Amino acid sequence: MAADKKVLMAMFMKMQEDVLKFIPENERPDVTDLVGFGSQQFLNPKVTECKGYRFPPPFSAETVEWQYDNWTPTDKDVLVASYPKTGTTWTTQIVKSVIYKDDENMMALMKVITPNISYLESGTPKNYDIMLKLPWKRKIWGTHLPAPLINMERLKKNRCKIIYVMRNPKDQVVSWFNMNKNMPFNKTEEMAKHFPAEWNAFFETLVNGKQPVHSKEGEWYPDHILSWYPYRNDDNVLFLMYEEMKKDPAKEIKKIADFLGVKRSDEEIGELVEATSFQSMKKEASKPMSQMSFFRKGKVADWKNQLTVAQSELMDEKFNEKLSGIDIKFTYE
Ligand code: PPS
């Protein structure tokens, strides 16, 4: 076995073992294929496709298809849905803390659950075995899938709670660029075509819908919002804005707690604001999470340091055109 592969297998095995510790030994699923899958994606990163939607590694079209047919959450499940770099990690941490704040064992589990396991479209369907066997009272999932790739009717019928978080697209683009620049997957020639390391080229591929980000050819962030927008008033769905969370985190955390049916006092909300602040989360982050820009600046309006005036105007034009019929207003300052 090549040295690289051995190191990767050991790294993925360690990640799995950290989680499997929470499942009684005689019930632990065999994770050999998951470990192999994770390493293989690093060694040979590929875009995969289902129903015309394309997925970058570490996501998998096969798992997306499996999920649509088989994943059956209940009213105890919570799904945090978003387009990449719009506040997923932050919102997920708030949900985890709102629910499990007082449970040391569960907070320890939350620390080792990564998107590699809890995202609907990550890894192989074996992830679902792990997620179902973990001892949590309420399971917390994540996804960047557009709504048509999720069985929304089933989720509504089963009263699974869904939080969809959005962010102004200019800050999203800059955050996404910075993450991709450092992504080990993008070092191959094929992947670098989709996600160029140079800003202007990256911007061009993005706004022309050339990047495979859980999207069909020609689609990008506005299409993701359009796919989720019809569900915004459903009882089991809550729409949030990153900039609102920045402006008044206590108010938005209270909104999340109420939506989840968890009673939290004002004092507890204050503690949650502190525990989920950018500084606290950055300090607590695992090494891989910090290296992959999950916690970069955490600001509103950082786009001004990256986009040219022409690029900013082009984004306004494209967003206004696609979202003209819907009631979503972004905060850019
Ligand atoms: S991912 O990779 O799609 O899951 O990324 P995502 O978590 O959606 O978005 C990453 C950006 O969110 C910022 N972030 C935060 N902002 C404010 N408060 C907190 N607690 C927080 N945690 C993460 C993170 O820094 C990324 O934004 P940028 O602009 O790159 O800093």
C-alpha cells in the first residue's frame, strides 16, 4: 500500500473511532468501506453526478440517491440546510448547543461528529448506520443539497425540523474561494478546472454556473435559494440569515430554541451566544477544521477586500435577475 494511502486510511480510521466510541462495542458497524471511500476520494478526487446535479468531493452522488429513497427522519431529527459557506457550521453548533448544552457526554460526541458523517450526501450510506446507532435523543444532520434532492414531502409528514440559513452572496463567494484555494482535492488538473486557484478565473467559473456545487450546469447560489424558497412558510421549516445572526445573535438563537421547542432562559441564551461566537468556535476548532477555513474571518462585508466594482455589479445583476420574483433581501454592509 502506498505511504499516502496508509496515512489517509489511518486518519479516516481515527475519525471513525472517535465517533464509534459512543456506540456499544457489540453494535458498532464495520466502517472499512467508509475509511476506504474517504481515502480514495483524496487520492483520486472526482465530480459525481445524479439527476443532472454535480457534486464535488467529499460528497457522493450515490449517497444522495440512497438518501432520497431511504432516509426517514422523525420529529426528533433536525436538518441544517444551506449553500456552502453561508453559516452552516455556526448554525449547526447553535442547534447542538441549544439541545445538548447541559449534557457533557453529548457535547463530547458533538465535537467529533464531522460533516463527513452527518451530512446527508457525505461518504457512503454506511454513515446512516452510524448516525442511527449513536445514542442521541435528537439527531442533527447537515446538508448542502438543493431541495429537489431531498424527499421534502416525507420530511414534512414526519415533522423533521429544517433550518435553512442564507448569507449575502458576495461574502459567500469570497469565503468559498478561500476554502477552495486550500482544498487538497483541487490540486489535480481535473478539479482545478472547476475550482481555479486564481481569483478572477474562480469568479468566472462560479457566476457562469460552471462549478459543480450540488448544482446542474449553469446553476449556482441563486438557484439553490430558489429551490428552498417554496418551503419557507412550512411549519417544520425555519429560514435564517447569517447577517441577522451577526447583528443580534441572542435574538436568532432564541428563535432557533423556540423553533426546536427547547426552553432556554435569557441567561442561558447569553451563555449560548458566548459559546457559539466566532472567537469561541475558532478556539475550540479541531486542526482540520481550522486548516480548511471553516473559521476564517466570520465578518459581514469582507467581500469589499476581494471583489472588483465590476464583479460586484455583475453579481447584483445576476442575483436581481434570478431572484426578482421572491422576497429575499441581502445585507451587504
Ligand atoms: S461550510 O464549509 O459550507 O460548512 O462553511 P460554513 O460553515 O457554511 O461557512 C463558513 C463561514 O462561516 C464563518 N463562521 C462564523 N461566522 C460567525 N460566527 C461564527 N461562530 C462562525 N463560525 C463560522 C466562517 O468564518 C466562514 O466565513 P468566512 O467569511 O470565510 O470567515
